[in-house]
Amino acid sequence: MVTRGAATQDDVRRHNLARLLRHLHERGATSRSELVAFSGLNRSTVGVLVSELAEINLVFEGAGSAGQVGRPSLMVQPVAESAIVVAFEIRVERTIVALVGLGGAVLLRKEQRHRRNSYTPEAAVRNIVSLTAQVLAKAPDRAAWVGVGVSVPGIVDHTDGRVMLAPNLGWVDAPLGDLVRDALMAEFDVCPSVVVNNDADLGAIAEYARGVGIGARNLIYVSGEVGIGGGIIIDGRVMMGAGGYGGEIGHMVVNPDGVTCRCGARGCWETEIGRDAVVREAGLGGEQVEVEDVIAAAEAGSRRAEEAIQAVGEWLGIGLANLVNLFNPEVIVLGGHLRLLLPRVSAQVARRIHFALPAAREQVRVEVPALRGDSTLLGAAETAFDALLSDPIAVFEDSPHAVAS
Amino acid sequence: MVTRGAATQDDVRRHNLARLLRHLHERGATSRSELVAFSGLNRSTVGVLVSELAEINLVFEGAGSAGQVGRPSLMVQPVAESAIVVAFEIRVERTIVALVGLGGAVLLRKEQRHRRNSYTPEAAVRNIVSLTAQVLAKAPDRAAWVGVGVSVPGIVDHTDGRVMLAPNLGWVDAPLGDLVRDALMAEFDVCPSVVVNNDADLGAIAEYARGVGIGARNLIYVSGEVGIGGGIIIDGRVMMGAGGYGGEIGHMVVNPDGVTCRCGARGCWETEIGRDAVVREAGLGGEQVEVEDVIAAAEAGSRRAEEAIQAVGEWLGIGLANLVNLFNPEVIVLGGHLRLLLPRVSAQVARRIHFALPAAREQVRVEVPALRGDSTLLGAAETAFDALLSDPIAVFEDSPHAVAS
């Protein structure tokens, strides 16, 4: 939509439909009065817009509880079965897929393991096609398939879905977005919007919209897998930087005398708190060893495992204090294996964050994800809904071909 | 201006006047055709708006060179003498004042030294009043005094000008904005808008608008005085964080085994590259010793001074690599004493930045300020013009009392 200056009536109508639908998608059942208050539109305009969304079956009105005393009021609710997306989280050793309905309901979720170090972009695309077929076969009748979202642990040009670098997958300059689009089109003859994003950015987006970040404007999601990534939301917007490479918090040097990182620098935060560091320090090398195993060993009395966890806790706290001083966020969310470690190292983390400047540290909460292990996956679903939520009419009326089953 | 939904015709006119005036203020002489292209408005609307600005004497049209071959075209130009601001930069050991005209012309500039550790907010306010009287006495006839901007090396609530903490001045929770407003009102019976901001944020704003950041969207200004501050512009907006405390890059821990910082942590970037660190490492202690003296000593053959400079260069590079990985900016500007050091340590800086991730480091330039030592001062002037540039009609027609001489 290219408009400069005055918008047409139709632009305004589409914009308002999009605002209402996004609110319903993110917040769930909402009374008409709340929609009036939220949107600043008058009651009759809201009525017309809700009817229009109901006509194409994206929302329905029914009795719901607004948490108030008295008779239940009529609530506008998103129809989970009306529009669906397929979300993928590509990790170093597994791919996770989810079928997610409007409103964020996870209708189906499954995981598939693959071998580390041999998962090429082409293999990933084959998996994506096959998993898409599997989950679409279970999709609700008449659901419109409106998007595909893919999470990659790497640096992604989110405008076209090109993976510039995913070091722990060994991918360099892979046009994943185009490969997925072409393959889905070849398989299904239709293909809705396909978006590819960095895993930590997606974790941040999901926790901001639906998790521990609700109500905050500034949030950092620290993804802990083999590498350490950062998704940074500043005043409600994902920080991209000049070329989309911002947020590489794993390569913040915190220990110049430390271990040499894959990136060539010494003492990157990732070399001190990444998954491999935990396993290495605990003396439990091997591809199949997980942080869960280190925690189990510590709980079984292994002193070395316990010391490894505590050492990681110190470095975790030092890096978090840096993030507090640099970004002054309301919330820092620790994902991946850091989510599992936090309860065991909260004392060290608190002690180290206490070295951050008082004003900033008093405003920050360090949290585990409300969406547990699925922040990134659900973030991919959120971005897959973006096309629909930006202009529901365009997706529904102009692209009837994007409807599955 | 509280409007929700449709704007009135008058809102639109004021908004467009503000856009044109800001463009002329930041870019200088501009042809009508360029204003048409920049604004997206049609030629006749631009004509009406330019006439309106010319009527209140903020701009004039005259022959100018657009850098093209052929006859000189008519250029719209800001009138420097029509509207003026008074800008202050409060440093640890001196206060700098400038009288700045519309378009950014510095009409007058002077410095006044004060004793470190005994400069209270009240003493600063007395100085501000007295310096304001001195520079306004030299202001052009009929110039409208439209703002006062103050830079403070500390954490500022920019909404009301309260200085939360300025550690190197020893200020805690000082309502500087209110104190300045009250004192100016008592002295002059009138007082235009008064804005107080963090020094590094102002350096960033000035270099972004008028310096090495022109054309960039992401810029970091590193202020080097006694402390190290950061002004961070992300996608065109100053990063504030939850409470305005973001950008405290001086307290990023880079050397956990290093010197204890005033903040209580060890190895903050500030303890490795701050002005006191340079002087200390060079073995030239004392309040009056400046980084210039260390450089002079190195040039005179002092090995210790040279080694101090080189050591600072290494730490400077380590921290800059972190900023590149975290923020992926197009430009990092080194202000204060770092501006003086950069030419002598550019090799170390380049070598350390080479450890940043390739994609991000290839996009960054590390620069000295185009505005030399006055980025912060001129940033204060920019923010002082904000009220005028946001709504010239309101300031000029509704507040005729804010006119000096």
C-alpha cells in the first residue's frame, strides 16, 4: 500500500480492521466496550468492523466472562480454526514444528531429531515440506493457511529470509526463504507468506507479546543453545542494526583471558555460558550430552558438575549486568538451557547484577520464559501471522488460493 | 496537540510547516523543487508554506547555488538571526555556552572553568543565568529566544530535566530543569522551553543530524571525559531504555580482573579508557593534567606515556568490538579525549574490531566527530530548537513574550 499524505477511506477501514484483529489475536476474548476503549473508534464503527471480521469467520461473538460481576457480556473472540500458520524452529540437533491457530492456540506440535553437523539447508527444506504436509493433514476443515514462520539459530536477512550465517549449523549465505517458498509451491501448488527470522529475535517477540514481557516496552531475550543469541526489543521495536546483525550478545567479550571462541576472539560470553561450555566444564563431553545431564549429575552429587554450573552462573551474571547497563530493559528472559540453569544460579546472578547501576538494575526483572521451551517456536508463529494481521482483507479476499483443505 | 483519528486542516498545516522548517534548519539552503521532492507536497502548497514562514521572518528566499550548472536558482534559507537558542555544556571542570541561530550557526561561544568537586547544581544555575545574560546581550536585534538546552554528564530524566545521577559532578537527584526555569524567569521575566539531556545522547544527536552520521540510521556516540558515556541512536531514535538509563556503556565490564570502578564493579570499560585511566597509567596524576599532556609527553619521548596510550587503545578496541556485535551501527563516533587518542591508536582499534563478527564490522565506521569538540554543545542547541521545529506557529504566534531584545 503506497500512500503519501491523505489515506483513502478504504485504507482507513483496512487499517482499523487490522488493529482490531491483532488486538484480538494477542489478547483473546474482548468485549466491544474494551475494543472501543482500545481503538479510540466510536461504538458504531467498531460494530461494523467486528461484523466484517465475523463475516469472513475470523472472529465470533459469544457469551464470555469479562471477569466482572453480573450477567456475562458478549465477547468478541478470535476463531482459532479460521486461520492457521505452520511454525518451525530449526535447532542444531532437532527441528520442531507447530500448527498454530489465530489467537495463538497450538493445535499440534512435534519434534524431529537430526544429526548435528550434517543438516544442510536442503535437508532442512525437505523436512519442512514433509512436516508441513503432516500437520496440514490434521488442520481444521476450511482453515485458511496464512503463513509459514521459520526460526534459525543464525543471522538472517528478515526481508527475504536469507540466512547470512548460522555458525552452529554450518550454513553460510543460504537463501532459505526462497528455497522454502519454491519447495512448498512445488508440493502444494499454493504458498502463503514465508518468513524466516533469528531464533532469539523470535523468542523476544513471543515473550513480549504473550509471555513475561506483557506490559513492558524494553525486553531482551537471551537464547541459550549451543550459541548464545540475543533478541532485543527497544521501545516496542526489535532492534535490527544497520544490516540486521544487531543483538549478537554471545560475542560480547567478558573475559579477555578466556577461551578462544569460534569467532576468533577470546572470552566471548558464549564461550563462558554456552551449552558446550557447561558440558565441557562439567567434564561430560560428547554430542549427546545435554545441560539436563549436567544438572542431573550435580543433583546426584558430582562436585565438578556443580562447580561448572556455579562458574557459568558467575559469567551469566557478569554479562547480564552489562546488558542492564547498556539497555536498561524492564525484562531479561533467559531461554534454552539458561532457563534450566537460572533456578540453580539465581544467587550468583543477583549478586553480579547488583554491580549494575542502581537505577537500571532496580527496573529489571530476570525471568524464565512464560512460554517455557517454546518461545522461539511461538515467535515464529507470531511472525507468520503478520501478513494476515497487517491486512486481513488482502489475505482473505484477495488471496483465496492460500486456503488449505 | 491531542488528536485522535482525523487531524484538522490546521493540524496538517502546522505539521507541514514544522517539517519544512526542520529540513531547512538541518540541511540549510534548499530550492523549492527540493522541498517539493522532500515533502511529497505539491508545489503550490510548498509555496504557501514557505510564504508563511517568510512572513514571520524564519526563512527568506534569495539567489543561492544548488551546485548545478546554469543560472543560480532561488533558494529557501533559514534566517540565523530570526530565532536563537542558548546552549550549555556542563563538564566536570568547565561550563561552555553558545548562542546558536536557526540553521545551526554558532553566533557566540565561550568557556568558563570551575573547580572540580565543588560545582553544585545551584552554582551551575547561577552560572547559567549569568552566561545567558552575557550572550543574550550580544544576540541579534529582534531575534526570538526560543529555547535553552543543557548538557549534563549524567543520567537525566529528559521529560522534566531532573538529573538523577551525575557521579563525576557529585550530583544526585537534582531538579536542574526546574531550577534553571525558575532562575531564568526571575532574571528575565520570560523563559522559553528549557531542556536538559545527557551529554552522550546530545553528542549522538548532533553528529547524527549534522556530523559524521548524516545518512546513517544507527549511530553510537562515545563520550570521553572523566567518565565514559554512550549516546545510542537506533533506527533514527535515541535509545532510552525503561527509565532513560540506557547507554551506560562506560560500565560494561570488559576486564573482570581489572581495577575497581566507582560503581563497585571491577574492570568497567570506563576504568580502562576513561580520562583518569589515561593519566594514571601515564604516571601523571593530578587534577590539572589533561589527556593532551599525556599525548605531549608521549610525543616528547616518554615511554610510559606512550605505553599508557597503547594500553588504552587495546581496551578501546575490545569495547568497540562489543558495541559492533551488540548494536551493528553504521557509525561509532569517539568524542572527548578519545577523539584525541584515536589517531594514535587506530591500529589497535582496527585489530580488535577485526574480532567482531564480519558482517557487522564491515558495516561500521569509527570516526572522530565532524563537529570536533562541540558535538555535545551543538546537540544541546539542537534539542533547544525542538519546540520551535515541532510547531513554529505555536512558538511564534502564541508566545510572543519569548522574544529577546
